[in-house]
Amino acid sequence: MLVTTGPILNNAVNGLRPVHMVTVKIINKSLTQNASISIQGYVLDQVRTNYVAEFFNLDPNAVYTNTYQANVEGYEFEVSALDNDAIEISVWGKDASGQIVSAYRLVSSEL
């Protein structure tokens, strides 16, 4: 399974970007099966530049959460899970104080 946020524009308003951080949360809902996870994050400026590259195994019934810097003009995240369809993924844009920016949140059903 591969999910992507698609390109997300993060234009500055009055000199401040709405999103400074992105939190990715992954849940393995399987009670018995590990999941091989890949997270790729890209800065979207003149070129698409990879700045997050994580690969790990997620145990059954486990939750993974990590926050990445995203104070850039545009960004995109791709998350893939091999060998397991019981994975749910959400991506949350947060402002400089760590508060969720609702217009920049994506949950499993939207990805």
C-alpha cells in the first residue's frame, strides 16, 4: 500500500507560513503481522528534493508518531506499508507553536 499527501502548498501569509511542522502517525491494526514501513518527505521548490527517508518495521498493534520540519514553500509525504493491509496513516500540519492547522490535516480515508 502506498499513500501520498500529494503536493501541499504552504505559502507564507504576512511573512509566516501556516505549517512549520508535519506529524505523521501510523497505526498497525494487525494483531499478528509486522509491517515494513517507508516514509519519504519531499520539499517542493524548483525541484522535488527528498529530505525525509525512514525505513522500519512496525510491530503488530503498534503506533508510530514522528514530527518533521516543514517550514517550506511546499511539501509532500509518501508512506508505504509492505506486507500488511491493516495500516492506518494520518498526516497533520502544525503551526510554529505545535497546534494542528485543520486545513493541513489528512486522515486515512482521505489519503
